[in-house]
Amino acid sequence: MRSAAAVRFGQPGIRRIEPAGDRLAWLQLAIVVAAGCFHAASMAWPFSFGLPALGLAPGQPVGWLQLLALALLAGQLDGARDWRRGAWLGGLFAVAMQCATYWWLFISLHVYGGLAAPLTVLAIVLLAALLGLYYAAASALFVAFAPVQTAWRALFFAAMWLLAELARVKFFTGFPWGEGGYAHVDGWARPLAAWVGVHGLTFMAAGVAAWLAFCLLAPQTRWRSALAGVLASAAVAWLPVFNVGDVEPDPALLKPMSVTLLQGNIPQDEKFVAGTGVATALGWYGEQLQNARGALVIAPETALPMLPQQLPDGYWQALRARFSTGDQAALIGLPLGDLNTGYSNSVLGFRPALPGQAALSQPEPYRYDKHHLVPFGEVIPPGFHWFIRLMNIPLGDFNRGEVGQPSFAWQGQRLAPNICYEDLFGEELAARFVDGPQAPTVFVNISNIAWFGNTVAIDQHLQISRMRALEFGRPMIRATNTGATVIINRLGEVTHLLPRHTRGALSGDVQGRSGITPYAWWAGRFGLWPLWALGLAALGLALLGRRR
């Protein structure tokens, strides 16, 4: 007599029998929780020890660990008896994955914000649970509608996972921190970033992981040949046609430009205190801006933690005069605005008059306003002011800048600023590439990640910036308060690095790049729609096949 828990797998007639009842339930839960933690660790190895033989190094991405995590999940979903069990398994995986990824929110909310520790833990778990609903739905759909054949089954899993990740990117302002594709900023999939972007890598990795899981669970005569197919398809990534250096129609390298990146290392609990952090920031950054020798000097997000009209007498005038003549320019992070017009998290650019502007001794500064604001940190969702009042953080509702703001032109370069986690949203940066002749030649990220202490958040953000360099074939220079202050070349390689949580200036050369990668071309014009179409088409085909 067949067990009620029997489920079909692979070709018709091939069945795998699960023990009746829920004897494996706790084991399944333990597997998916562990897999979720593995997935979190794959973006940047969070431990101070490393295992070189396994490719585990502190702060570095671990691609194989991300594949293992999704393979474990796919294997458990393949044996789920119904869509409800699938939803629970997928949701639990997602909660574990996200809590282990951005656990450092505890530091910003509790240590610096003063929110009670139990409420902080509850807030992080609730955020993970809310975002985990996308993955629960994707897993339920997989269990309910996945095709029988192994290859199509793996493709369907990848499509459902892609839809869940896209939902996390898009809805409720988006928070896709820890997406699986970032684990492959090094390794076999890296050359494909310039073609498909991080979401495309996520899709491919999910498909490979699921295929491996399903093949290993299939009869021996079938999984060997299927595994060979997986390895052959992965080898395609190494073909020269997919090399990031060869996909651009105009791969001209521009003249190198010397840069000086400032890292003030102002303690977060002092940063906005008038007698300590504010005075230190104004004094140190003022001195560095006056004495820096790079052709471009960059100070991080809110390096000057005061509005221009609040600065000491003569400070603002001296700053503008410093860069009104000569051969140096500066990009400086600071808040702008007033009570009547509202406030913005901004970058101001100072430079001497360009040709044709000789009559202007002090041209108006360049301005960039942050577009993608942090929920609860820079924009308060309706109905949540009570939550903000529980904390002691200088939060506010900032005005939102436009997508695709002009670049800062200097010494033949077009420098495109982005602030803090804006570089997480590649499709928004891609909007600057629609007009090819005006496309950025260098990305500039300014951040203050001191909110999260000396944690793996610094390493995770570095991998995000490296991925953007790969996608667009552009160098990324980063000036931060506590790290990682770096110069990243167009191949996603860190060429200059300032030790984290130190005060200092990083000097080096950055070489801009022209040309448009395939990802920059299609993401700039269509955003995420091609990826949404891919996932929805897979779902539609599965439903159609099931109906037939």
C-alpha cells in the first residue's frame, strides 16, 4: 500500500517515498535554516578565520557556498508534500538568510538608536519575515506547479527565485541586500555580469543549484549525464565572447586622474554632537580639503554634518574659494535645504570655472541629491512616526532626487555620484547610460556605514560596489566614514584600499572608461522588465503545461 506521503519525482513511474507523518519535519527545518545562514555567509565570509583550501577568506564572497545553500533548499522543496509545506520551508529559509545577512541593524537601532534590545530583535525578525513572504510564495508555487522533467524543473525553480528577488528589489522602496548574485562577483559567473547583471547571475545560480540538487537525487544513470551538462554550461562563462573587456563597442581608456579619498572615522555616537564629532569633522575635513593634492578630492556622506548656513563664519566661503581656481576639484557630502523647502542628503561639487566660464570666479557648485532613500533613516513611512520616536537617531523625511541626474564633469571625466546604498540598485544607475555620449566614465560612492560598526556590513557593501563596476565596465571609487574606502577598477578589482576604522586619506589614480556594456544598454532602457518577463513567462509555461 502506497504511503500518503509519496511524491513523484523525475520521469513518470519514478517515485521517492518519504516516511509517513512528520518524522523528518524538524530535520527539514534545521536544513533550511542552516542553508539560509550559508546563503548569508556567501556574500562576504563573516568570520575572522579563513579556510583557504575551501576558498573561505574573511570578507570575501564564496560562490560555491551560495550554490550549496540553494541546492539544499531546492532538495527540500522537491520532497515537500504540498504547497503549504513548501511555503513554510521557503519562508523559513528567507528569514534565516536575511537575519544572518543584516543582523548588524541591531547596532544602528539598539547601540546608536537606543531602541530596547528585545524590540530591536523583534523589528529585524519582522522585517525579514515580511520580505520572506516573497520567497514563501515562490516556494509554494514551485511545489504546486513545477514540471516533472529535471531540466524544466530546475528552470522553473530559478524563475520563481528570480521573481522573489525582484519583488524584494521593487516593492516598499526595495531592500535587496544579500541577493545571491553578489556571491559570484568572483568566480565562474563573473564575466557574465556585464551581460545580465546581478539579477541575471542570481537566476543562473539558482538554476545551476537546483539542477545539481535534482540530478543528485535522481537515479544514477541520469544524474551523471545531467551533471556533465551543468559543468559544460558553466564553462561557457569563460569563453572570450563573454569577457567584460570585449563587450563594449568603444573600449577607450581615458587619461588617468589622481584622486584623494577622505575617511574621517568619526564615531557614530559623536557624529552629530556639536561639542565632539561635529567639531572634529569640521576641523579634520577642512584641513584635508585645503591640503589634498589629488586632482579630485572626495569627502564621504555627511562629512560636513551641518547645513551650509549653520557652518562657522567664513568656513563655507573658504571652502568655495579653495576650489575656485587651480587644477583641483572636490565632491563633498553634506545635508542641504531648509525648513520651508525641505532637506536632502546631497553631494556638492566644487571646481574652477570651465572653458567659457572664465568670467565666473566662483561658479555655482554642482549638486546631486540622493534618490533612493533609506526607509526609517531618511524617509519615514506613513504611520510609523511612533516607531521613530522610540529611538534617539537624527532621522528625518528628506526630499528625493531624480533618477539619472547629470554627472560631474572634470578633467575629461564624467563622475556619477551615488550615496550609501544607492549603488545597490543597478537599474537606477543604468538610467544614466541611455544617452551614450553623456554616460558616466567613473562612479563615485560616498557612504557613512559607521551606523553598523566594524562588521561584515562593510565587506558586503564592498562586494556590491564591485558588482556595479563589473556590470557597467566602470571604475567605482568609494569615500566612506569608516570603510571600505577604496578604488575599484572597471574589472571589479580593488586596486587601492585604506584600512577600515582608521582616519586617513587614500591617494591613487583612477582610469575612466567609455563604451556601453549590454547590461547598461538594456537596463537603462527597460529597467527590470526583461527579468520580470522571464520569470512570469516561466510561470505561465508551467501553468499551461500542467493544464494540458
